[in-house]
Amino acid sequence: MAMLPPVESMVALGSVMSSTNSVPHIRRTCGYLMSRQLLRPEGVKGLCAAVFGDSENADDIQLDKLQHISRVLITVPAGMVPKDYFSIILPRLIDLLQESRYPAYRRAAAFALSQMLAVKNGTAAQIILFRFHDLFLYTRPDTEETDHTTLTYNPELKEMVRGLLLTWSRITSSSEAIDTLWTIFDDDGGQWHTDLEGGVRRGPSVPTLASTKLSLFTPETLKKADEAGELDPTANILDLYPEPRHLAVFLKSMNRDDILSQFLVKLLEGYRDNKNSEDGNPVRTLLYLQLIMQLQIAVSDSSKSAGLFSKPSQILTFIKQALEAAASARPEPNYQKKKVSLAGKFQISDLRLSPQDEEDPEVSDGDSDDDLSDSEAFTADNEMEETSITLLLSVLEANENLSARTEPILNDIFELLEPRVNHSPSAVRLVAREARMVMTARLALGDDDVSRNNAVDTQAESPREIYQKALKFLQDPILPVRAHGLLLLRQLASASTDSAKMDSALVPAVLEIFVQSIQDDDSYIFLNAVQGLAALVDNYDRSILKRLVYDYTKHLDGLEAGNMNQQDVDTRIRLGEALSMVIRRCGETLGATGNVIIPPLLRVVRSPTAPTTLRTSSLSLLADCQNTYALAVLPYLLDLAEGMIDLLQVETTSTTDNTTTIKSEEGRKSTMDDHPTSTNTKFPPLRRAALHFLTLLIRGTTKEIYESYASAGDNARLSVGLTKRMRITLGYISNTDDDMLVRIMAREALEDLAHLELAKLTI
């Protein structure tokens, strides 16, 4: 039998073993000889030839033949160690998987291997897996010099590997898939290479060109990079591995939303941890960030984004943790805020329309001399905040029904976003403001379902339809669309006829949207918000006025005012514009609401820690009150007049006094616009506002004396002593102040004061 081919020997032995006339010891002998034939170099192939013959049709193979071959191959010969036996048989069996002439042999080999793999922790299974996985798990040194930047792979081989990976991704568990995918980022894992013959192997990592790419661009290299497309946002100019765009496309093609979502969260956590670590690799941080961006790009142009964020709980948890970690890394302004829950229905009390029920927070230690804020310094924490909030916007965009009702964690995120709107760099402020607007509009749109049942006739549907359309527009990422939504809300708030007015139950939600929109940097949006706030006060609940006054004056009469930045000042100035419109429209009704407006404004004027810009704005609002209805100011006339004289005496600056003059970098004299958060009281606009208000008080008193001469002694509260102080102070300022407009206004005030004294003598 040693001289015969294995197939002929096996056919002869098989006929003896299958004979019913053979005795047991002969069959055992033939079985032993059959095993020896299998161990010959062509033994495994000979066994297949003996069973199948010359058949080439793999579709007609009977199962019993496959099972017979498998049993023969699995049986270890007597007296032989299983490891030694399978070490000889399995390599030859695996080689049959590439048999192209006889497909039946290939199917038999695959069936036998599957039966061996079915025995967990078996000797055969361990050897098979080692042979299959060896090239995948271990690197091999380069045996030839190959330019790996050149296309050397076979397209068919690429599709075969792609199919193998996609098949694996569909049958593996999500946890195993995440762990396996994460090994790609192992620096010691090596990279895949192909040779000129199409072979695939795993070799040592090829040094990237990051060190040369990090060099500065010259005009020539910049032009070349632009022509080569290297300046494209998705270009991998640093040769990062894995290539972010390729990995993102593969993850999308897996069609496993659970894997994609968890992998994105793991990327975010890796980005955060590597960025915050002192030993973190900046190139690795950039790789994580590029992958996050590429994943968002990969799913943003299709309905796949809905699948990625279809179960957003884990992503929302990460967003909350990232915002909390960034908040703990830097001190927040010491403002004691009342929580406004998004989960419940909008209530007047929830939106703080009655601020007098709240006690002012106790002042804390702070440096009120810091005129400039560092909020524009973009740090690593700010970068993490911007990434997290951008991800939040993607989650909200992909889930139209997602709100604080369905995910209560959005309440906490909404609270965490509030300080980012006012005390963060502009990039963070923009996305934080947009996220809060979307969350507010989303919840308000849900609240409309409750009020819809209260409709009485079909005419009431028209304002509600406009309201719903406006809220949907406000959630759009495109700025002009959001601006149009705000315009629709402003028109609803300004409607005067009953048929065009919206349901009063919707007013608190609209108010909250206007208050948030007033912080926007776009002039069209915040001007519409200003007009909308004024319209709400005019056409709906007057208690809204208390909310506006509170938001304008809160935290300005304590040391907390030292933490204000330009965004805070701009927001309050816009609130002041809304208050000014409301005051001018009040008319005589200001007498009933004057006690709500005037005392808080007076506290701001007297506060030494409030920015001079806001003190000037408060004086302008007090002047509006005097112009609108002087009787509303009458109870405070004495305090206001004395306060203006005190302010002018203390803050006047003569032409020879340069100790308090602030110079700009160009050497010119700085203005209040150059330092909007400064508490320097020597800026001329403060004195101008005080003189303007004092002049109005004098004129109002004069007018009242002439109109009500019968009781002039009671109403003319400006005593002789006070008018004398006025005359002396105004005369000094008109001659010595370094601001020409202040001197002119002081002379006009002196003339009005002379008219007042004349009126007293005449009466």
C-alpha cells in the first residue's frame, strides 16, 4: 500500500471495512491502515477522492458522505496524541478550502472543519483558530520593501475582506464588537499591508508623516496642498491611523445602530480622557475628534442619523457628565438661581414672574475691579463643551419627539447650559443658546396639545397653527429659518384683535423663548425678541413686567456684578430696550406699576459694583418714566433729585484732572464703549444721563407747579436748600467739566432751574 496512491489504498480498505463478511479484527486492522493512509501527504485529498470519485458538482453531494468524511478525520488513531494527529491533518484540510478543480472537496473540508469547531475547547478547534487567526493577531516583519502608498491590492480581495468584516459585524455582540474595534487604536498592533501578488498580512506600524505635516505652511506648499485637496475639512493631512473617513464609512455600513451609538460614546470618552490627561497625546486627541466629526458627517446626510440616535439615553448621559466635568474645572459665577424645570408645564411661577418672592442672594467675596472677562479664552474644557452641545443638537434633530417629558435628563442638561449662554466663549454660547432654544420650543410645542382641547371655534385654530409653525421653525439649524419663526411669534404677541390673539396658556412658553432669543448675537433675532417682550406686556399679563425688571436688575447691587461680561451687559441693555418700550406705552397706567419699576432701577443707579453702562441705562429708563407719567415718579422725587446731585458732585471730572482718565492701546482717551463692563464712574455718559434725568425732574416740577398752583406747597418738594445745591453744582460743572456736552447740558439745567425758582415766586 505504500507504493499505491492514497486514494487506491483507501478504496480497497473501504471495501473490506464495508463488507458484511469481514470479521471484527480485520475491520480494526483496516481502520488502523486507513489512519496511516490519512497521515500521508495526499491522504486527506485521497479520502475525498475515494468518497466522491471524480464528481465536480458540489450541489449534488449527499449529507451522509460529508458526515462519513468528517467522522474519519475526527477519529484520532489509537496510540497517537491528538495534538500530533491534528497538527498533521488540519493544515492539509485547510489547504483544501482553496481547491478550485473539485468543489466537492472544498465543501467536505469546510463541513469537517465546522464539526471540529463545534467542539468547544477541543484540541482540533484550538489548532484551527490559531491557524485562522495567526495572521490577524500577530505582526510579521517586512520581507520586502514596498511603497504602501501605491495601490497594490486586488479589488476582488478588498471586497472579500469587506464582506468578511460585514458578516462578522452582523453576528457579533455589541460589547465584543466595541472591544474589537477599539483594538484598532492600539499603537503596538501593527497595520495591514498587501504585496504585489495580492497577499494580505499584518506588519509593523509604518511611521506616519505627522511630524513633517505639522510644519508650517509656506505660500508655495499652501498652494500645492490646496490643489491636492489636502485642505479639505475631511482630508487626513496628518496621516492619522485609522483613517477617520474610512472607519466612519465602514461603521455606517455595518447597519448596527447599537454598535455605532456605543462606539461614538466610547470615542467621546476617549477624547475627553486623553485631552484632560497630562500625558495625553495631542495627535491621538485629534484622531478622536476627527472620528467624531466624520461619524456625524457620515450619518447627517441620510436617515441613518435617526438610527444612530434612536436610543439617545447613553449619549445624553455622556453629555451631562461632560458638561458637569467642564463646569467643575472652572469657577462659575456665584449666582444663586432658582431652578426652572422643563419637565412640568409652563407656569408663571416657574418662569419667575414674581421675583419679589425671592430673597436676593447674599453677596460673596469677589474682585469687582476686574473690568475684563476671560470668557473669550477658548480652553480645552470649552472645546469639550462645544463638542458635547453640538452632539446634543444632533440628538435633538434626529429625534423630533425627544423632550424633557420623554428623557428627564434633559432637565439637568438644560440647567447646565444656562451658565454657558452667558459665561463662555462665543463658539460655546452660540450652540448652547441654540440648544436651549430647541429644548424650550420642543417642550412648548408639546404643551400645545393640552390647550388644543380648549378650542371653541374654528377661528381659534389659525393663531395656534401659526404658533406651531413658529416653534418648528425655531428648531431649525438654519439661522434665517429660526429668525422667521421668531418673527411669527412676535406677530402673534402683537396681535390686538381677539380672533388673531393666541391662547393665554401659551404666553409663558413664548415669554421664555423671547427671553432666550434676546441673548442672540444676530440683530434681527434680538430686535424681534425685544419687540415681542414689549408686546407681551401690552397685550397679555402685566405681571410679565416684573419678570423683565427682575432679569434686568438682578445681581447688580452686590459683588456678584464683578463677574459680569460683555454678553451679560448686552443682554441687560436689550432688556432695557424692551422696558423702555413698555414704559413709553404705559401712559397713566404707569402710576399703578411705578412701584415695580422705579425702586429696582434706583438701586442699580446707586450700586457702586454695577457696570457704568447699566447705571447709565437705568438713568435713561428713569427718564422714560418721568417723561411718560411724572406723577408715578413723584413719591421718589426728593430721593432722585438728591441722588442726581450727589452723583454729579462726586463723579464730575475737571479739565485739569487726568488721574482717572483711561487710555486705550492707541493712546487715545477710552470711552465707555471700549469697556462695557467697567465700573469706572468717570465716563461722561453717566454724567450726561444724570443731567438729562435731573433736567426732566426740574421741568416736571415746574410744570406741576403751574398746573396745580392751589396745592403748590405740597407738591413742590424741591426745597430752597436743595435748589441752592443744584445751582452751585450745576454752575461748577458747566464751567469745569472736561466733557463739552456735559457742560452744555449743565447750562440747560441751570436755565430750567431758574424757571422753577421763578414759578415758585410767581405762585
